[in-house]
Amino acid sequence: MEKILTMVGPMLDGASVTLQMFFITLVLSLPFGLVLALVRISKYKPLSFLVEVYIWLMRGTPLMLQLLFVYYALPLIPYVGIRLPDFPAALLAFVFNYAAYFAEIFRAGIQSIERGQYEAGRALGMNYLQIMRRIIIPQMIKRVLPPISNETITLVKDTSLIYILAMNDLLRTARTIVQREFDMTPFFIAGIFYLAMTLVLTWIFKKLEQRYAAYDE
């Protein structure tokens, strides 16, 4: 038991890196994804096309490749080369990638709202932004909660990819202890950490779905 407790301390430090990456990515990528979705469905075809290409690039290439590009290739681009520390580089790749996935979920949710809702808003004298903010987006949030829940849980697990930038997240810390102690216990502890995080997220989204469902009764 004492040996396990000595492992838990460093792993809690690793878990804090994992949680920081998760929360900041979620806070930034959700509103960014909503903006991308609104541009994607807008009548400004050039902008809509650019966002469509962006989403295609982000969804069509592995997140690990995007992490490597931001960290290693971005500084090498002539004249615009930007070198970022490991955490901001990983965060940038995660936000850009997850915003693309959230954008498609939001777009599907917005387009699932009946046309009559827009016409009702115009009949009340609302402009486009007012219709979106007061009528469409509140209904859209309820419909996209299940897919957003799935993507959020996936995000928790994807944070383990930051090990390729030599960041001491939960999984890398566990692997370091395993290699040092020749003991597989840290992997089981890491699994418990991830399960606990996804359990909390599952509970939060379940409560959110119940809350929005209550409005239908």
C-alpha cells in the first residue's frame, strides 16, 4: 500500500497537466466551434468555403500529426515561423482540431431546427443574430448534447497524445514509473484516473440532458 501511495503523488501531478489541457481546450474550442458553424452555414460563400476546407483539413488528418506540425514544423515556415513552448503548442493543436469537430456538431444541430422557427422570429421583428441567440441556439444546445458528450469524453483520452511533446501528463508519468520500478501498477492507477474523469463527465452531461428534457414536459 505504501508503494502505491508513493506512485499516486507523481501521477496526481501528471493528472493536473491532463486536466489543464482538457479544460482549457474545452473552454476555447466550444465557442470557436460555434463561430465556425455559423460561418459555415452563412450566405457568404467564400468564407463558408474556407471554413469547410479548414474543417476538412482538421478532421482529415490525425491529431498527432497536427501536434507535430505545430511544435516542429511551424517554426520552420519562412518569415512567419513561430516557436511555441510545449504546452501552448499542444493547446493550439487541440483547440483547432476539436473546434472543427464541434463546428460540425453545431452545424447539424442548427440545421435540424425547423424553418418555421426562423420565420416566427422574423415575424416578431428580430434580426438574424437575435433569432440565433434567442430561438435557434437554445434549442440547438439540447439536440447536440449527446454528440458533444461523446466528443468531450474522447478529448479526455486524446490528451494522452501530448506525451509525444515530452510533456509529463498522466500517461507519460505512469510509463516513467513503470520503466523505473518494473511494475505495471501505475498503468492500472492511470486507468482508474481516466475512468474517474469520464465518469464525472458522463454524470454532468446526463444531468444536463435531464435538465433540458424537463422543458419538454
